[in-house]
Amino acid sequence: MTTANANPLNQTIHTIGILGGGQLGMMLAEAALKLGYRCIFLEDAADCPAALYGTVYNSKQLDEFIHQADVFTLEFENTPVKTVKKLEKLNQKDDGKHGMYPSAFALEVAQDRLTEKSMFNELNIATVPFLAVSSQADLQKASEELGLPLVLKTSRGGYDGKGQFVVRTPQDIAVAWRELGGAVTGRGDLTSTPAPLIAEGFINFSREVSIIAARGKDGTVRAYDLVENHHHNGILAKTQAPAVGTSHLNKMAQNAISTLMNHLNYVGVLALELFVCKDENGNDTILANEIAPRVHNSGHWSIEGAVTSQFENHIRAVVGLPLGDTDNVHPSIMINVLGEYPNLADVLAIDGSHYHTYHKEERENRKIAHITLMPNNVTNLELSVQELVKILPNKVGLG
């Protein structure tokens, strides 16, 4: 265990236990190390990326994992709520432990799209129209009320485009139900927890954007600028920070994420994904899509591009330190490397490039690294992207 003298800023917390050991856990550990904290991980894959930065405990070693850490957080929203509740209760005991951040309440909301969208509306945060679907008859009714096309999704589970179906014609209704209907009873590989589907009205949006913010234990909220995201088959391909021409939407997005974080009594970093579309007067507005109760892929640019990265701010929040400045220090574009690694020398030959490998084996469309581009001359940013795309083995979603 790290000695108290090695960590003068917070004498009661020395080790952070992270649920999950993927690249997000790895990057959290990198940020924690700079501040004098060590991390350990609860992860069944012993060769996970985070293993480079600390001990990995499997699910059968939960009690030992708990014993070795002083505070807990997570890197993946599909973490079992039961485990989070167990860790959260430690905050109520006089055993030197300091609880779980974010809370089980925040995690439960984020794990259920129906609950999540209902919460948005209760807080006067606009969304697309939506309906719960528990049968093919419900889906038929939803198609009549919401109109076609509509997007049918599992309300639980699914990520990177999995667990959804675009219903474009009446003939698609039966096909969509065959594809996703098993989730209502917990059958199939989409989710083991029975839950209704959610049908969402189809909207014409001009851009997908997201806002990331951190909230401290004292209730302080610090938000990053809106960023623009480009997806391919549900997988994030590119993020531009800040999103060009969205300064008039920033305040709206900041108010929405602050409202959400305060409602959830949230501690840590949270991401809110949004659509930009037109209101009834033809002006730009935003509609909330979903939250991610963790550091987020669309915030990776902040490692080099912000005064304080999303990863450092998350660590600061969960250990109770003051949050850092979230200002953008340089316009940036972050590119996900999918499936196959590029030649490192070719990447680094591009001015302003910053390469982050996740130490994963190559696999089709798997996120295995990211590259942030921020050339000194901002006018060269798009040119740098074009140079990078030429040398990437997988150009999915990059034109």
C-alpha cells in the first residue's frame, strides 16, 4: 500500500479502485498517477489495457479488491448495479473507506433508456418523442403515433450501434420485432435483463454533438465546450473540439448537463450526447439523446487539448480535490483507430499529432488507439486530418 507521505494532498485516500480495465480505466490510471494516486481494477480479462498500471482483480476477488482500495469509480456504464450498491454502502461505515462515485442511482438511470429519457423530460430537457414497446402490437401502435421512420432500441444494454433497428416501412415492423423482441423477455445476446424496448421518433438533425462536465463533491460543476462527433454504424470515428459554430448552443448544453448532474447528485465526469436540429422557428436547438456516467470517447481530445483533461478532472472529483480548468487550449480533432494499427512513424510525422495506443489485439472495428491532431497553425487542422486518413489502414467513417 502506498505510504501516507507519498500523498500529502489527501491523507485518507491512496488507492482508487476502478470497475473495469479497458482503455478508459488505463487513461484514468495515467491521470491518477500524476496526482500521486495508484489504481487497481476489477476486471475479468487479466490482459486488459489497465493491467499496465495496476493490479487486476477478477469478479471472484471482489472482497480483496474492496479491501485494497480507499475509493471507487467505474469506466463502463454496464457495470452491475449490485456491485456498485455494495461499494456505495461502504461510505456509511466507519472502516476507512470512502464510497463509490458516481452513485448507483446515476448508473441505474443511464442503464435504462426509458428511465433516462423520462428523466430528461421531467427536468425540461427536450428529447425526441418516444414510447415503450413490449409487443409487436405496441410497435405497430408506435409506428402510427410517432410515424415512420422510427428507431427501435433495446432500453437496456447495447453500445456502439448494437441493439437498434431503423423501422422505415410497415414491412419492417415484423423484421424489427424478430431482431430485438427477445430483449423484452431477456432472450438473445442483447441483454439478460427483461425490459421493454423503446421506439424513438426519427428526427432530421444537422449534427451530433456532446458536452462533458465534471462535478465535485462540493457541487461545483465545470463543463468543457461542445464537440462535434461523427459516427459510422454507431461507432465514434471522429470528434472535433470545439464544435464550430455552436457557441450559441453552449449555454443551453451547459445548463442541461448541470441540471442533470445536480439532480443525480453526481460526482465525477458525465457526458451528454445531443442532436442539433431546428426548432419551430427555424433556429438551432439541441435534443438530448443519452448520458454516459463516466469519462467518454468524445473527450479524449482533452488530454492535450484542454487545460485539465476529463481523466484528471474525474480523478480530482472522486478523491475530493478541486476541479481543474476545462478551457480548450487549442482546436483539436480526435480520430479513433479501429481494427488495425497504423505505422507509428507515419503518424508522428504529421505535425501536431498525439498517439495513444490501448495495447489491444487487432480486431475488426475494435477501438485500439486514438490520435489527437492539433497543429500549431489551426488552418492546417483539416489538412492534417487528410494526411492521417491516407495512412490509416481502416478509414471507416472518415470519408
